Amino acid sequence: MKSDLERIILDTIDIPSLPTVAMKALELINDDGASIDELERIISQDQSFSARLLRIANSPYYGMNRRIDTISSGVMLIGFNTMKSLVVAASLKDMHRKFGLFEQKLWEHSLGVSVASSLIAKVTKMVQPEEALVAGLIHDVGKTILNNSLPDKYTLVSQKVYEESAFFKDVEAELLGYTHCDVGGLIARKWKLPKNLEIVIEYHHTETLPVFEDSAFEALCQIVSVADAICLSMSIGLKGPENVKVPYNVLGLSESGYNKFLELFKANYAEQKAKLTE
């Protein structure tokens, strides 16, 4: 069934490439013989991309105890695998073929989910905050791809979502025959993203998760799912249906613990939005 669905998606939309600097950087990262100096040279060719990557790496919610001023110091501190995730996350803003109101709202929503995911990871200690931050930032990449490939149809999707106070995945399934999760999972495999990111992208709206080879994948997926629900309930970026239920209990949080978390999140989201959207 998955192969049939992927065939339909491939026949319908264009599979994009990552920005050139990101593609070159990922090729180097995947090369066991790659040097840190060469990676820094490639990324530094695009000053805007390089600056955005370093801003993400230096977010207080990323968990670093010291400032990362260069790509090489970033690799030394967080490793090649995590840098791979950051490269993809930093590419998202460049992937929009246009950047209007919907694209801005989608970006703001992704930022909100990334901050909330990282905070949840810190509070629950289920996964590393830096892993959760990047997963939250990239979780809706399928929407970006659909909006780029099918702008007219996806405008109808977003209109129906807002007019009927519905969930994107439900309207996408109705109008397109597949969802941003299906598209995102396919893209993640095409781009050879780390498995933890692939799973979050594909399953963050799945109520009953399959059994994964690593239990940490499920924990990360649950964190991003809750963070996504929180941001929808607060209309951060993309507006969610009325009375969105936030399944905070799956994270082991009590109602009082969840309320305290919300206050923490509200107090810090605006600051992070200002830093990461520059």
C-alpha cells in the first residue's frame, strides 16, 4: 500500500532538491572521509544560510553550554549527524518558491513546535532537547512541498481548513488523496534524512504508532505531536480547529504540570521567534 501511495505522490508532485549549499553539505557529511574544514568552506559560501544555521545551533533551547561561532566548532560540539539535521532545518526557509502570508504562518508554526518540543524534552528528559528542536522545526516539511508543487490545490486545502475549522491532514486526504505526512515521509527517504526525523515527519499525526526499532523514535514522535497540538491550540502560525485536545498525558505530565509548562512556553516563544526568524 505504501508503494502504491508513493507512486501516486510521485506522479502528482515534483520532488524538490534541497538548496545547493545544503546538498553539498549533506554529501560531505555522508562521506566518511570528509573534513570539517571542507564542510565549513561549503556552508560559508552562503552567508545567509550559514548565519541561519548558527542561529539555530545557538538557540538556548538547543542545549549548548557554550556559544557556537563557527561551523567547525559546531561540528566538534554536536557531531556530524546532528549537523546533518541542522543543515536540513536551516534549508526550509529557502525552499519556499514564494513567501506570502501562508508561508509565513507555516514557518512561525514550525518555529513554535520546535521551541515547544525542545522545552518538553528538557522537562520530561525523554530525548535530547537538540534532537527535539530540529524535529519540531522540520516536522511539517510535507506542507512546504505540497504548497510549492500544487499551489492552486493547496490554496483550496488551506481555505477549507480555515473555513471549516478542520485539520490539514483530513482536508488533504479528502481533496488530494494523501497527506503532508505521506509526502514528508517520502521526501525524508529521498533526501536520506536521519531515521528519527523521517519517523517524526511521517507519523506525528498518527494516534497509534507502529513498533519502531528504537523506542526513542516513539518518544520523539510523541513529543512533537504534543508540541504541534499545543501550537495549534494557541493558533501559533497555522490556526487549528477549535478545542484542539492536547494529549499531554502521553508524556507523563499532570494537568498542573502541563499548565506550568504552558506558562514557560508562552514566556519564551516570542523571544525565540525574534531570534530564529531574523
